[in-house]
Amino acid sequence: PPPPPPPPDTKKVQIFVACSLRVKDDQIRASSYQRRGLGPHRGRLNIQSGIEDGDIYDGAWCAQYKDKKQWLQVDAGKPTRFTGVILQGRNSIWSFDLVHTYKVQLSNDTISWKSCMNGSEEAVFEGNQDPETPVLAAFPESAVARYIRINPQTWYENGTICLRAEVLGCAVPDPNNIHSWQEDEGSKDKLDFRHHNYKEMRKLMKSVHEACPDITRIYSIGKSYMGLKLYVMEISDNPGKHELGEPEFRYVAGMHGNEVLGRELLLNLMEHMCREYKLGNPRIIQLVKETRVHLLPSMNPDGYEMAYKKGSELSGWALGRYSYEGIDMNHNFADLNSIMWDAMELEMDKSKLINHHFPIPAQYTSKDAFVASETRAVIRWMQSIPFVLSANLHGGELVVVYPFDMTRDWAPRELTPTPDDSFFRWLATAYASTNQVMSNPDRRPCHNEDFLRHNNIINGADWHTVPGSACMNDFSYLHTNCFEVTVELSCDKFPHASELPREWENNKESLLVYMEQVHRGIKGVVRDKDTEAGIADAVIKVDGIDHHIRSAFDGDYWRLLNPGDYEVTVSAEGYIPVTRSCGVHYEPYPTICDFRLTKTAKHRLRGILARGGKIPKDLKLRLRQLRQQKTRKVRERRQNRR
């Protein structure tokens, strides 16, 4: 027989049965199926099952009968040059089902079928030896047809016929319609739509900086376990400096290395903002001038490189998810939730409870702690910059997840809102409602959850949780001032390169709208009334919301709030607290709410004595009044004892 042909370059062909949703359910048919949850529409590569046996969202197409007459059929909708098939077994924690070998037939009318040949013999392709590893079968020769069938020949002897598939091919131009020769590029923006490995990512970021040196800066927050730098692109009208009153925003992508869409979207976003700023786009100019934006496209570069080498279809569902050390960074942050809830149960004096800026436990920060070097780098980053708002970009679903992500009583799932639940719901809705795919009421569910009924947003703890571990959203909220949500960007974790322009259009408006939410609520500067110096670490308390924030090192603060009227109290060590009313309007810009605090008498006296100065008359009078009040209280206590 002739030598086998090289496998098709899956980076250059279009994909027809992925989780990209380009193929509708009614384009996939089968000879038979066991039940609705194992129907032909479930035969998509990497589709995930529900956790319960018999779930309506099961993890494959499974034939009702065990014979060689069973088939899964895909209608490409137009003449297509098919080049190969990728196969997986059934995704299930209860069953072990897969196809070992199969044949392929092609047709233009579903009546007359022609088998894929290997020379003069009917080709038999190798399938799977385990349910999860994708196996590519390249056809000996490409073939043009509209319909393709996968016809299992042998399968796991103790199981049944079950498979998930990806079909590789390219649409054939219609000679009678010249307009069909022009492919739908998916986006009119001329951006670098392709998958970028580490070197290519670094090169693209450098090119953006060179194009816009006045508003960009590239810096590293640390290194991965394998020594790859965690690069950040800063976009601001004054790069490298925190400007008084200007909020800090961040996007983080690639925490799971195989969830790659966020990485490409952030690279496209930095290209887009640079280009539009130079073109004079007023929206982008305003965003750059009023916000300091930080974009971390790859938090887990080691994992990405592993997935990238396999390619978008062959990396499977988990390859590259974890760090090189095998750590899931999404559950690698310090568990501050449990510390907070334990204190709430044990502390009798509720006034002593803290509700913000929880310290990290000592055992977590030790060198021997099972904490990824990438996680440690991100925590240092979060502590060094007064971030106000963030989003963590993931893949594999279509939903926006808001905190808390951990349940209070270790339940597998339970609604667990934060004190800022209404604003978190607003943030999640701001992204989901402007995302072209999430907001489409006719889209099909990705895997095993229908998030359309939740308006494509969900409380993380009410979806799934890992007891005893914390995600970045909860950690950010409890350890810093920063509000953060997780955005699940697409059904497919590693979408094909041809999908990237369309995915950019799906998310472009959402990415910009979400950044603009950093200007909601109130902001201001907390100053010393006498010196006008900014007061760091002042506590900003909003009446009715049991979560405080703190001022930054130069006294400025930002408190994200929905429209309404609020009583705000600011306190700082050595100062007399001040309360004032601050109203938040519906316009997308913050209300300025400055505070000037007066030192307590003791604090003023301590400062004067330290400088060797004279005590002013008003301070002497105030100290005398305090001594008299103290003496009066002592006398009253003595009389009460008698």
C-alpha cells in the first residue's frame, strides 16, 4: 500500500462539528440513539456530560444498537472538501464507551454513498483507546461532498457505540456564484487573528508598544515555573505611574493554559486600542486618558505551550489546564472565605469583626506551601497596584460568573452572595448582555448547563465549588479593594484559528463596556484637613453594605456602587471619622466625594511634640476638655459602685 499521507494542517482548515456552534443541531443526524441525552447533537468533540447518570446532557452520541450499520452524519450545508476526522469516546464518570475503528462515507444527496478509499480498498480508520484523547485520522485523499458519515466498525467490547467527533474540511467555492468565493472573514478589524505561542505573543506586544510608545508600557510581574515571563501590557496616557484619582483596571487571561481565547482577545484588544487611539476614536481616547489599563494575556504560559504544540483540536479538554507543577491555579489562592465565616460564627462582639483586607495566613506564604510561582506573582501584583475592577477570562462555557465562588457550608452548590451582590450582578450583566453570542436567545447550550435561563450570569458557588480552596475572584474581593468576575468566553476551550475573527466581534463591545464600569460609583481623595496630604489606608464604609474598602497610598479611593443615595463614613487611625451623603447617578461617570479628616487631639499633640513645636491654644483647650471628660467618667463609675 502507498505510504500514509501527512496529516492535514488543522490550523488551515475549517471545523464543522466542534463546540463552536457553527453547526446547528439539526445538521447532525444518526442511524439511532439510546435517548435524547445521547442523541446525535451530543456527538461534538470535547462536549462534556452532566454529573448524573441519565442526564439529558450526556457526553457523546451513543447508538441504540451494537452493529456495524450505525452511523453519525453531518450535513456541511454546501459542497465541502473533507480531509479528515478527529474522534473521542464518551465523556462520563459512570460509563466507559468508545469506538476502536470506523469507516467514512460521503454523499451529495444522502441516497448514494461512496466510501473513503485507501487505494483499491475501503479505508478503515483507527479510533480511540481511551475516551478523552482526541485521535486524528487523515484521509488518504481529500474528497468533495456535502454529507459525511462516520460508520463505527469495532468498539469497546464491554461498552456500546459512543463517540464525539470533529470533521475537518473547507467549503468549495461555487463556480456559479462568484460572491461565495469571498470568505466571511468574521471581522472588519485588521488585527493579527491567529494563535500566538510565547515568542509570537512577546513579538506582538512589542510591535504594539512600538506603534504606540506614548500610551503603552510592557512589564513583567514574575516568571512561570519553567522561567517564562508573565508579561503585562499597560495602556494609559501616563504609563508607569499611578495618577491621583485615576482607577486601575486589569484583565487576566490564560490561568488555564488550554483556555486560549482570552489570550488572543487581549492581544487583539491592545492592538485595537492602540490603533483606534491613533485614529482619534473619542471613546478609546477617553478610556486611555481616564483609566490605567493592565492586560495580562497569559498567566499560565507553561500550560499554553503544551496545548499549543498539540493544536486546537488535538489538545483535548485538559492538556495544558494546569501549571507545569500540576497545580490548578483557579483554586490555588488563599482561602479567606473560611477565615471570614469562622470569625463570624465565633466572635461574640460583632464590632470586632473585619470585612475587608483579610491578611493571608502565614502557612500559605511559606516557601513550602503548595502555591504555584505564577499564583505568587499575581498576588504580589494585586498587592502592589490599587486595582478597582478586574475580569478573569476563561473558556469552555458561555456565562459570566460572579462571587462568591465558594459555598459557606461546603455544599456542592448553593447561592452564596457577597454584600455587593447587586453590583456584581450588574457587572456580570454588563458583559453578558453586550456579548453577541451570550445575548442570542436562539443559541444552544454548550455542554450540560443552560445558562440562558439565568440571563447568562450565575453566582459561582451556585454553579460549582471546590471546598477548601479559593479562586481569584473571592481572594481579590476579600484581600484587596478589587471587584472581579470570571468570564467564560466560548463553548470551545481552544477554538480553531478561523473562529478568532468572529470571536473578536462577539466580545469586542463586551470588553470595552466592562472596562468602562470602573467609573461607576463614587471616588475621591481622603486628605488631612490641616496639611492637605493624602491619607493612606483610610477605611471607606458605605452604610448598609457590610464590606469596606481602603484608600490607596496617596489617599485616593474608588467605591463601586449602583445608582442611589448613600451615607459614607471615612475613618483613619489618629483622625476623627467624617460622614457625608454621596449620590450615585445613572450616568457612566463617578460622583466625586472627597473627605478631609481632622486629627484627634492626641494625634496632633504627638506630631507637634515630635517636631519640637509649641502646643497651640486650641489644642490645649481640647486636651483640657478631654481630661475633664475622663475625670467626670471616673467619678461617675465610683459613685455607681457605692
